[in-house]
Amino acid sequence: MELLPLAPNTPHFHAALRLYEAIHGERPASTEPRFRAHADHTGYRGFVALDGQEVVGFTYGHDSKAGRDYHDQLHADMPRSVATEWLTDTFELVELGVAPDRRRTGLGTRLVDRLLEGVTRRRVILTTESDNHAAQSFYEQTGWEAVHEPFVVSGVDMTVYGRRLA
């Protein structure tokens, strides 16, 4: 298994979009602009996992900054003390996707570890659907803690997870 950078305008980028579609049922045409916009954010890092020529996983994230929709929505929704702790000097893990037949093999952990290597922020946050118990279990088993819930996005209850890096 090889981990390579996830960068726009590469075959691996388009393969990651197709994998995202397979996992979430969302069309790449609607996902691609979001992935591209995130790649332009300060502190962007992303990786794909290749098994031969097949992309079987991906992850990416960037620095959390005031003025960006996600950061500002979280800040407005969280109690002040939680926002101060978890949205200061923070990296956002935006996406983690692993092909269903590759789950529970350590690939998700490997992708997250690689993504966070060298991140200089003190904390990292992410959100996952509150009823996605498999994802919640994965994050909790790998050192994340639920720091705020519910965080409602487009009518869906989400749980905000955080992890201290330093």
C-alpha cells in the first residue's frame, strides 16, 4: 500500500472523487469544486492510498480559520469555552474515506496518521454524523474525543470530535 499526495488535476484526485461518490452517493461534479477549494486553503494536506493503481482511501484537511464557513458555523454553535479551546490553533480533518472492503484493516488509521504528521497546530477537529456509530467508534479508538454535539448541518445532526496534537 502506497500513500501519495492528493492534489487537484491528477488521476488520483479524480479517483478519490469517484471513491467519495461510491461511499456517500454524491456525484463528483458536485464534490469536485469543494475538494478543489479546500486544496487552496492554508495548511492544506491530502493523501490517497493506492493498492496497485487503485485508490482505496483518501484523506485531506487544512488549517481552521475565522472567516471560513465551517469554522464560523462551529464557532457560532459551540459554547464560548469549547470554541476557544477547540477552534484556536486548529487543523480541520475535512475528509477521510476508505473503500468498504478495506475498512478495519488499519488503513484509516494510517491515512490519518500520515495526514497529521508534521501538522504544527495544537489541535485537530472533524465532524461525523451523530448516527454513524462505526465512524464514531473508529475515532474514539484512535484518540479522539467528542467535544460538541449536536452540530446541525443541512438538517443532519453531527458530532464534533477533537484531538490534541501538542
